[in-house]
Amino acid sequence: MRFRKERVAGAIQEIVSEAITRKINDPRLAPFTTVSRVTVSGDLTVATVYFTVVGDEAVERRSLAALQNARGFVQHLVARQIDMRQCPELRFEVDEVAKKVRETMQLLDENRQREPHLYEAEKAIAGKAISDDVDEQEAGEAAGEEREEEEEA
């Protein structure tokens, strides 16, 4: 049953994404509205569509209003394209997880600007780890070449 939920959620995400980019002509809908994920209830009767918007909270609210207004149209598109006895009811919500990730990334960038010496230390550590990996890989390749030479002799 879990795999069916995932398949239904994936299909709904594709259909709703297509509808947002090509079929909904509402000026309230932000140009960069993206469906980030879809969750489907256990009994497949409700599908929650999470979306992200480039912009502030006012843009999010307008886009949410536009999507809720177009819900019947999008529901019809989903029902036509998914072969199910009962099409899940669509619910639209702003993806708070994506908002939190953006906020965290912004805080990290601000910290890097405030404390550049810490960022340089991080880059040096990462660079050393990469060079250590390269050294190990080169040593492994050299050992492999030596084995090949021994086998040939």
C-alpha cells in the first residue's frame, strides 16, 4: 500500500506542477510557484500539495488564494489523468519545511560574512580531506599497477 501512496503522490505532483506552469492563468499566482512535495492520506482520499514561492509572505498568501480558487479545476485535471475510483481531495499549503531551509541557509550566509576566518578554516579542512582522499586513491591505483606488473612477470 505504501508504494501505491507514493505513486499517487508522484502523479499528483506532476499534474499539479503542469497545471501551475501552463494552465492556471491567475495573476495572483507567483511566476515561480513550485510544487515541492505531495502527501497522500492512508486511505487515498486526501492529497496535500505543498508549494514554495519566491517572495515574501504576501506573495505566498496571494498564491495560496489563487491555488485554492483553482482547486476545482486542478481537481478535475487530476481526476481525468489518474485512474482511480475516487480522486483524492486536493488541499494546498505553503511548504514550511522549505521556508525553514531557506532561513537556515540565509543565517549560514550571514555568519560566513560576519566570521570569514571561520569559513576559511572550514575550507582548509575540507580541502585537506579532499587531498587526503586523492592521496589514498592514488596510492590504491599505484598498488593496483604494481600487482598488474607482478602478474605480467
